[in-house]
Amino acid sequence: MKKIYIAGFDVFLKNAVEDLNQKKELCSKYGFIGMIPFDGNVDFTKSNENIRKDIYVENIKMIDKCDIVIANMNNFRHNEVDSGTVFEIGYATALNKEVYIFSSDNRTVVEKTKECDDKTYEENGMFYDRNHMLIEGFDSKFNIMINESSKFIHGDFEDVLKELVK
């Protein structure tokens, strides 16, 4: 059975253990082995520095062992995705793992930026933010490097699993 590393800000939810264990159960239902950050061997009685290092090392080990990464790319904080998840996507891509990203938001980067920045403007077919910085276009849902390294599924975690078994 293929192993799936479940990436995303879900680890920060109040009910994170319950939520991620449900995702592991869904993986089993669809014929996969789910791996979550809580599966790592981390001693939370150590110093903060050691805990941080252990979490990093254990998550890297799981990504190394998995076949597929499924990453939650819904907004995390301030209309941005979780930067740790973005790192995990990049790491998995460098290892030639299959990477699937999902979000309930199907809008483009330009559309999302317009929602948060009332000074967004168009000039010669290009869009810029309030700081006069170019907004990536090309109908991309995320930064091009994420968009092109992963397969995007508009929906939720289970929608990705359904796509995988097609």
C-alpha cells in the first residue's frame, strides 16, 4: 500500500489529533497508509530548541518514507497558506514524490489579492498590488512554483483520495 504524508496547518487545530486521525482513517478506507506529523517520535519534555528540531527531523523522515504528499492549501493566517506546508511541498517535489494540493478556494492569485488589497490595479494587462508589486497571473491558484509542482484539487482531503483511486 502506498503511504501518504498529510501536510497542512491542520496540526494547529484545537482538535488536531482527532482531525488528523480521521484523515488517516480515510486513507485506509481508500487503500492507503496515512502518515501525520503526530506519528513522529518527539519528546515534549525537552527544551523548545530540541522539540523544534525533533519535529523537523521526524516530519522529514516521514516525507522521505511516503509515496505521496497531500497538502491542505486553504488559507491559514492572513489570507496566506501555511509556510511550513509550502516547505514540505518543495521538499517532496525535490524527492520526486507525487504532490497533491487541495483548497476549497478555487480563485486565482489575482482574485485573492484583490479581496485583501483594495489598491490592486491593472496596467497594460498586468495586475499590481498596493506596493506596485506584480501579482502573478496566468490563472494560477497559488504561486507558480507551487502550482506547477503539484496537482491541484478544488475540494477537500477526501476529494484528493477519490482522485488518487480513479
